[in-house]
Amino acid sequence: MKRALVFQHMDHDHPGRFLDFFAEDGIIPEPVRLFAGQEIPTLAPYDFLFVLGGAQDTWQEDIYPWLAAEKQAIREWVVDRARPYFGVCLGHQLLATALGGEVAPARHAEVGVFDVMLSGDAGRHRLMQGLEARHKVMQWHMAEVTRVPDAAKVLAFSERVAVQALGVGDHAVSTQFHCEFTPQTVAGWSSLPSYVAGLEKHMGEGAYPRLMRESYPLMPEMARMTRRIYDNLMTATGLRRSL
């Protein structure tokens, strides 16, 4: 069995549909609850690094000192070891800062369903092969990558945010949008009052049922897009020899 190290920044958060992908590929996810004080283990035994989103910001090392160790681990994994990496939201921003880029408060926050478009570089990039030019995605972020590290390529953008996906070589990819969200993920928010309140703060009263009605019919296509990126990553890195 292969092993995926999962950096977790919030309670009740998990890799969503990637857990199904991992099960099919014989990969066991092993979460590290960084926000709860768990330490990052030695990276050598792992095959995959998945970094989740979170309410923290990349520049808040004074409040969350473990962010420094997390950035160092991401840098070791992606640069020194050149191993398979997938980051979402905060995991996307941490990849950028770990490799020398910059993140700042977003000029326009995105919460809800939005369009993202593939960049010109995406058409030539192995990790984005087989994707349509435009996709509906789930967003929930108040920060954005403002300077792309030299080692990375911008693979997607939106009308509000210039850096919606990054690729580093053929072994690391990250998305500002939450491609891990599933119908089960969104349905689970009904039992998490803080999540519902967060949606209403940004989208107004009744945000949660509106988001359910809008996002549920789009979930199959979101799943297909995510699956294609994951499959591309798995074959490009050799973790899966054939589809």
C-alpha cells in the first residue's frame, strides 16, 4: 500500500473526493492535525502529499508558528524530493509561498460557485491535458497568490483572481478553488453552524440552501474535472503506470 500524508488545518476537514481516488489506487491517507499541535513526521516514507484548506493565512506565522515548519516540509517535498503534491485553497497558497511567491488578502473574495478558465500554459501542460477551457468550481477564500514563484506555471485563472491553479513540473499541482468538495461535503455543513454562518456572512441570508441548489447539479462535472487532474498527476509521476 502507498501512503499519502495529509496536512489538515481545521476540524471536520478532509480530502473529499480524493479519498475515493486514494482508495482505488491503494493509497492510505494519514492526516496530521497541524492546528491541534501534531508534528510533521519524516517525509521519506510517504508517496503523496495532500495539503488542505484552512481559515489561517500564510503570513500568520506569529499566530500559527507551525506554518513555518509546514512551508519547509512543502519545499522539501516539492523541490528537494520532487514527489507528487496536491494542494487546495490554503494548500495552493502555501505551495506558492514555500517556493518564494507571495500571498495577500484578495481584492475580491470568492465564496460560492464561480467560473475558472485554463491559461495558455495549461494547454501545453501535462497535468491539465483533457480538460475543457472553462469550468464551474466551488470557491471559499479571502486571500490570493499575488506573485507566482519562478518554478511554477499559472494553469488557471478567473475574472476575480489571476492565479487559480499552479503547476510545478509534472509532479505538483494546486488549486485556489475547492476541487475536493463533494455532495457529501456540502451536505455535512448543515450540522456545522459556523460554516453556515460563514456562507451567510459573504453571500447573505439563506446562502446555504441557495448554494446547495446551485452546486448539486454541477457536482458530476466538478468530479470529472478533478478526476482528470488527479489522473494526469498519477500517471505523470509514475504512481500509476496506466489508467
